[in-house]
Amino acid sequence: MDLGAVEFDQEKRPPIYQKGIDEGVKMKDTLPVAYRPPVFVHSKNVKINDNALSPIDIDVNDFVWSN
């Protein structure tokens, strides 16, 4: 994560962070500590609802399963 924080090349940064994300998934070591964490983990079957509750904020209710 430290390497990703100092890498400014937008092509190089995602693979650096992907290693940390994959490790967290493998360890199942993620625990939300806030009501609305700023990061949502989802799959390709999830989409953002067109009529979101707030035009400037993200809420868990803004995400729905796509068909």
C-alpha cells in the first residue's frame, strides 16, 4: 500500500494496489468500521441505481443487483 501511495503513474498504480486488495480478500480481513465506508466491494452483477437517494453522496441503497 505504501508503494501505491507514492506511485503517480495511473497505469502502474492499479496493479500495485491490486496485490493488497487480493491479499485482504484471501485473508477475509476486511471489517467495516463506519456506517458508510468509502469503499464498496461488489461484483459485475451490481449496478448503481439510476434514482439514487442523494445526488452528491453514496449510500448502500444506491446499489442494486443487475439482471
